[in-house]
Amino acid sequence: MSDKTIRLTMAQALVRYLCNQYTVVEGERVPLFAGVFGIFGHGNVTCLSEALEQVQDHLPTWRGQNEQSMALAAIGYAKAKLRRQIMVATTSVGPGATNMVTAAGVAHANRLPVLLLSGDTYTNRLPDPVLQQVEHFGSPSTTVNDSFKSVSRFWDRINHPAQILSSLPQALATMLDPADCGPAFIGLPQDIQEIAYDYPEEFFKETLWTIPRPRPSRDEVKAAVELLKTAKNPLIISGGGVRYSGASEALAEFALARRIPMAETIAGKGAVVHDHPAYVGPLGIEGTDAAKELAESADVVIAVGTRMQDFTTGSWTTFHKDTQFININAARFDARKHRALPVVGDALECLNDIDIAMGDWACDPARMLDAQSLYADWNKMLDACQAPTKTDVPSYSQVIAVVNKTAKDNDTVVTAAGGLPGETVKNWRTKAPNTFDCEFGFSCMGYEIAGAWGVAMATQGVGTPIVLLGDGSYMMMNSDIYSSVLSGHKMIIVVCDNGGYGVINRLQTNMGMPGFNNLLKDSRVLNKDNPLHVDFVKHAESMGALARHCEGLAEFEEALEWAQTTDRTTVLSINSDAHKWTPGGADWYVASPEVSKRESVRKAREGQVEFRKKQRRGV
């Protein structure tokens, strides 16, 4: 090992280290960090930006419009790259940092890597209180950056320039660990960024990172095989971890060979195409009736790479109380949920080991034939929902069908929060693997356009992101339309205008309440009979995008075909029905007032009490 050192500021050393980290994607050696999303301000503009400016041809910096949205773009990029490459997001101190906390929550809930670097207050405290500093009288070392602790897998604050020698490698190892993957946050006090230090030359040596593939315990594999061989009506649940492991093809082949129907979670959707012979659609609250019926009859469930969120399990009412679970997961925490038999390890390695140990066992052919019949019935129902009608305002289902029809095989659909996740998960017929991105782990309104900017960067030259979002999400965060026009990363954005927060209005009214403060017409507005609607076309055009409003499905289809030919981000708006939803799926545990003066609320409460009796008890 060399004793040579290089004298750099802490900020310069951090950036140089990032520039020398590499990984392998589809056999090609590429930078581990593909770029930086940055908004510079008090706390990162004088030192960190000075270092980034010098390496902009190797580590490009992209200017964001909002700290939350640029970190969401970084998350969209990581998801599109199947966690193989990482983006950085940097903010100033104070509100710039706290704006990014929501995005950190998205990455944490979805187990996605992003490196978050925020400016911090001065460690020497000589100028305190500084601009944007929030003072804690009894805890002087606490800053707003401590708020990231609840939404980070790795958290550190650099109080001496030598600390990055240990902190950065640990942050990277966390982000690349399938069991611990998530956001890494590092706070950078301003007076520490400026300090020069003699760093070991070895620290900047080019490093090639690989994603670890932990093998399962032989005992766990043996126990899983013994249990699975007792199954009469097994079911596979394919989660997001299947995609990130690269196990999609192996799981699909396993399902066919063992004659086990295969359902998906929302994060897992897109592992296989819509017409795969073992596939029965998504499972849960926003799932198919075929998957729900198969889950209710299942005696053994193999859950692969999923954290078993309530939208997958129907708040743990979808399965029989005696159903036994085999949880295959890289994370021990997820593998041991709800009294499951755990198989801890990489999804691909676990499946391979289980497959070998299974010998020639396969389920009775009747199970798969029953599944295929149920799924065929579901698709007939879907055809009826998606068929054009003479109504003035189309349903989400009809809008999605037209988008699906005109989308190219390698276009990626992006959605999140509100009514469109459920409608898209049910209605979207995946044409090619890994072309579906629905952020529903954190259900973050505003992810759609920002995340698609990151997807556009990750897939540039291979398909176009197609964003599906409602008017509510559009109003919450739309500034990355401008970002994508500036940077040249095209997306197609479809705004379904149903006059407010349609799906949460459905939940509210289904639980016995009158519509209140969700749809525009039910809100405190000047004119309830004709509330002001946003002109999404003019708004998008003001940010440099191309745009059209569509009246009806025929005009919408024509506009989508035009959008495929444009040279920049293109926005299409269409009015949609706020009260028509695709049927099917499981029920959901929601809070309901135990006492109420309203009879409809009391009735809804009674329904919830009965529903909860079906819940599987466990942790």
C-alpha cells in the first residue's frame, strides 16, 4: 500500500471518490454514480459545487427545480436501472434539506438506493445562529438534517475531513446490499467542506462494485421444499425483489415447471408479460379477482422478494388463517413476517437451490388449469371495462387501454398515488419485462413526473416514459416538465382530470361520509357549481412542452400517436370519470369512527368490524 497522499478539501475528496467507483451493468463496466441532481444554495454552493464543476464531464450535474422532485428523479433512475446504478441529490442547508425528506421516505419504503448530500451548520458554531439554522436550545448539535434519520438506511454527519474515509465506503455498501438497500444520507457541515486534508492516494483507486448474492441456508431450503411438497393449492407471489435480483425469468420458469400460479405485487408488476401462461395478475386490494380467489384457496404461499404490504395481503384477510407461507427474501426482517418459514438470501440463488431440491415434484395440473380459467374470465371482464362507450367522460380503464394500445413495447409507464395506481395495475397489459413503474410503497403524490425524468435518463434511446397521473398529482408537483425540456429527456404525460382527489373521495364516501374537501366541487371554493379548472395545456406550454387537450377517446388516441413523434416532453389532458372504477380486488383495513351521529358511518363501521374478523393474526 502506498504512503502517498493527495491534499484536497473534504468536498473535493468526496467528489473524487464518487468518480472512481464503478459497477457492471449487462456486462459493461460503467460508473456507479451516473450523475448528480443539484440545487445549490447556502451550504453546498461554495465548496461542493466547486468540486462538482471540475468533474462535470465525468459526473454530470443536473439542475433541479425542487429538492424533493430531483431526489424523486434519482429514485426513478435507480428503479429503471434495477438498483445497479445510483444518482446523487444535493441540497443546501435548511429548507433545501428538509424538502428532500419526503423523497428519502420514498426510497426507504421502496428499498431503493440514492445518495443524499445536504449542507449542514458550522461545527465550530462561531457564526451561530446562521441563515436557515433551526436552533434546539437543549441540543446544540441537532440540526434539520437529523430529520433524515427516520427515512435513511445509512446516516452520518462529517465532523472531520478524515471521516469520509470510513463513511463513504459504508454508505455505498449499504446502498448496494439487497438486504439493506435504501437511501444513504450524509450531512456536510460548511466549515468541514472547506478544510484541506492529506488523503491517502489509495482511497481514490478505481473500485469495481458488484451486487452481492447471498446464498440461503441449506436447512431453510430443505424445510421450504418439504413444506412446498405438501401443497395441494400453492400460489407464488412475485415482488419487486424478483426484478432487482434478475430472477424474473427463473421464477416464471419455476412456476410453469411446478404448475404453480404466479401473482404479482404492485412493485413486482412487470416481471413477466401480461399473457404469460402461469401469470394470474396482481394480488390484493388493487389486484385481479383471479389472484384473489387463488389466494383464498391457497394452502402454501411462496412469497418472493416482497415485504407483504397491506395492499398485497388485503390487510391480511386475503388468505385462510391456516395458510402457510414460505418467504424468500434477502432481508431477514421481511423473510420472518407473519410466522412464515424463512428462506433468507438472493431471490435467484434461493429459487435455483429450491428448484434443484424439488426433484420432479409438480402440483396437480388442475391447479394451473383452474388459475388459467379464472384469469381468462378476468381478462374478459377487463375487455368489457376498457371497451369504448358513448359516454362523454371516459373511465380510467378506457383511458389506460388507449395508452396501452399506442405504447411501444419498450415504453415505460410511470404512475404513483391516487386512483391511477390501482387502475393501472389492474388494466395495464405489460408488453415487455421491466417497463412498469408504480410508486406505491410510499404512495407519494408528485413522484410521477419527477420519477419519469429519472426513468428518461436511465432509458434514453430505448423507449419513452409515459406518465399517467391525475389533476391532483399534477398540481402537487409538475416543475420537472421544465427540467425535462431543459435537459432534453422526453416523456409523454397524460393528465386525467377528474376534478380533484377522486380516489380518496371514493374511500371517504364508501365509509359513510358525504364528499368533503376532495373533489373541487365539494371543497371551499368561490363557485361550487362551476369551480375553476386548470388549463393544463397552457400551463405545460408555458414550461416549453408541447401539449393538447383531448375530447373523447378517438381524439385521445390520435394525440398519443402524435406524441410519439414529437421531439420533446408532450402533455395530453383528458377529462375522466371520478366515480367509475374497475371492479375486483381484496378489501382493506381502514380506520372507521367507533361512534358517530351519522347512520351511514355507523353502518360502515359495522362492515369494518365484520371484515376484521377475517384477519390473519401475526407479525
